Amino acid sequence: MRKTKIIATIGPASLHPVKIKNMIKEGVDIIRLNFSHGDHEEKETMYNYVRTVEKELHRFIPIIADLTGPTIRLGSVDNFILNRGEEAFIINNQKGEASKKEIPLPNSLVYESLDTGDLILIDDGEVQVKVQEVLEDKIKVKALNEGEIRSKVSVVIPGKDLKTPAITEKDIRDLEFITKREFNYIALSFVRSKKDIQELRKKLKEMNADYMKIIAKIETQAAVKNIKEIIKESDAIMIARGDLGMEFPLEEVPAIQKKIAELCLRYGKPSILATQILDSMVHNPVPTRAEAADVFVAIGEGIGALMLSNETTIGKYPIEAVSWLRRIIEASEREVPPPRADGYDETIYEKFAKGIVLLAESVNAKILAYTKAGMTALRLSRYRPNTDVYVVTGDPNVARQINLLWGIQPLYCALEDINKALDDQLKHLKECGEFRKGDIVLLTVGMREEATDLARIEIIE
């Protein structure tokens, strides 16, 4: 069983039920919808496609709603080339004139925060300019490289802690749409501290959707500085290498990735690696050797899930990208043992889960567990069991949520009696060939209220 999960983002290249079905059959475990692009009508179509395919394939597919957050973007301007050393002018306006080398930045807070010497990265760093002089009605900048200025592209000012809101008005409108549907995870962009996570939890509670789990996207210097408190406050962490690569020198990003992955292991929180996983496959049918090596390194660091973005949204080969990622993960997992770290903040419940994992590995047993809210699944995943783990639940939403967890295969059973539900799924797994004659199975419900009513071993006859 493949342990590391695959996330695919739906976009124009994959917006068809047949393509979504084929991606899931090739290995996609989780679907992401990016609310930075498109409208609610498009997202409704995507959502319905996924839920329809989910039923057809009898799978539990969690859907991540990725909020836009306080992103900074240029206004509208006819494309123009900015040569290295050339001067241009940033203006606080929705539109700019290309003939005057105007770069429209319609954001008063950001515009007024710019100072002489500030570095500005435009369009994911494709264009880099430095503030030369702050004038009365415009800001003079100088190009550090040659690039094209285009409308609506992203803007990053490294090291600048802008007092933007954690949740924007657009995010609230999107949340109103999201909370009326059965999304399973909310990804919060540009997190700076645990307060941002707490604010989103409060909003979800007000909208009667506090069952949705929160993924904190780590893409700012403040987030890296406050990483421990953010990990403890969040349900999962996304290492967003794209924006991290603009906030930090490029050569520092691999070490930051490794540090965050290790901390997620120690605190028992799922980790997701994003940006340029197989970026060459946007245009090519085969990934590069460097990309394969990058995935291998991520597996060795204990990353729980790998996310495809452009590869499946605008790429020419979305299904092939999923297939290649699955193949590379499977090959890597055969060579790299699951990494473990001494846990922080371990309670007796975590220690019980650790004991179950060690017992299962010592007798070469598969694990069949039951969970109500998903905590037993989370605890088992935390200790990276080197064996197959199946987790039964009576809640379809929980079944979807735990499908994000490393090494966890979700199962659903509507029976209220836990023992009967486990026995029912044990029978099902034998009938479908997952459990075979001679297999050893360790059944557990985890530890609750200082006790457990089930932890038994069975040998399949």
C-alpha cells in the first residue's frame, strides 16, 4: 500500500468528470480547488464532478478549498517589457499606461508601505525591481532583470510585514459558498501566526462548519518564525515552496522544507509539499530526473502528501503527471523506510497508538482500527507504521478527512456497534483479498478516557 498521499488541483486541463476519474484511478487521493482563480459557478461544477466520481469509484475523496488570502496583485496594464536597469513607476491605481512604464498597484496599504531600498518581486519573481525614490504621486523603481509586466500577476515584498487582514472580504464570500457544501479542508493562505488560524476557526464556528479542518500554508517569513505555534494550532501544514522561494533566498528553501517536515512529524500533524513537484510536465510527458530526485528527498523527510498544481490545472499531461508521481512515490517508499521523530506533547493516547504500531510491526501484522472523529487515525499515522493500516468510521466526512493522512486507508461502516463494525470490515477485507490466509491482523479502537475496550490479534484462516 502506498503511504504518501497525492493531491491534484482541478483546473481547465482537468475540468471533466472522465479526467477526474482517471486521475483518481491513477492515484489521486485528495482534490484541491483553488479559489484564487475562477468563480463560484466554476467551483460548483468542480465540486459536483468530484462527488459524482467519488460515488462511482466507491472512494472517499477529501476536497480542499484553498482560500486566496491577502494576496497582492497588479492592476490592469498592456503588457510591456522592462529591461534591466530601466526605470518604471508604481502607481496606486487600477490601470497603468504601458507607454509611461506605469506598474499599477491598486492597494493603498501596500503602496503606502513601500520605502526606498525595498525589493519587489512581480509575477512569482519573474520581474524584480528595487524602489529608488518615493515621490508624491508615484514610486520610482529600477529593474534588476529583464522581464514582462503583465496584468493581475502576484506581487511579493520580501521581509515586509504588511498589516493585511488574515481573512479578506473575498475569503468571507468564498467561505459562505464553501460552508454550504461538504468540503473537508480549508487551506488558509499567507498565515503569519496562530492568531490567523484561530480567526478562521471562529469564522467556521459562526458558519456552523467547525467540523472542517484547517491547513496552514507556510509561505511567509513570519510563518517560518512562528512555525511551532502554527503547527500546534493547525490541523495540517502546507509547505508552499513557491512563495517561500520569494520570501527567502532560494538556497535556503530546502533546509526550511526539511525543518518544517521534521516538526510536523514531531507534533503529529500532516504535512503537504507544494509547488513545482513535476513542473516540467506542464509541457512534457515525462518528468526530469531532478524532479524524481526531489520527490525521493521529500519521502525521506517524512512529507505526508505531495500536491500537483500547474501540472493538473493547465498542464498538457494531467493524468500522466499523476501516474508518474505515483510511480516515483512507490519506488521511493520501497527504498526509504518511513522516518520517525521523537514526539512532542505526547499524551497517554499518543503513547498507546505508538504501542499499537510497535506491536503490529513486531508480529508483522496489519492494523484494522476504528475511529469516530479521526483522532485514532491521526495518532497511528503520526508514528509512520511500516505496515498496512485500515481505519473504519461511521462518518463519511471523517472517512474523507483521514484519507489525507499518511499511510491510512479509510473504510466506512454504518453499524453503530464498534465491535460489529470492525468484524464487518474484517470480513469485507477478507472477501476482497486485502486480508489473505496467514495474515496477522491487529484490531484496535485506540485509547479513550484512560481505557480501551479492544486491542486483539487475529490470524486469518
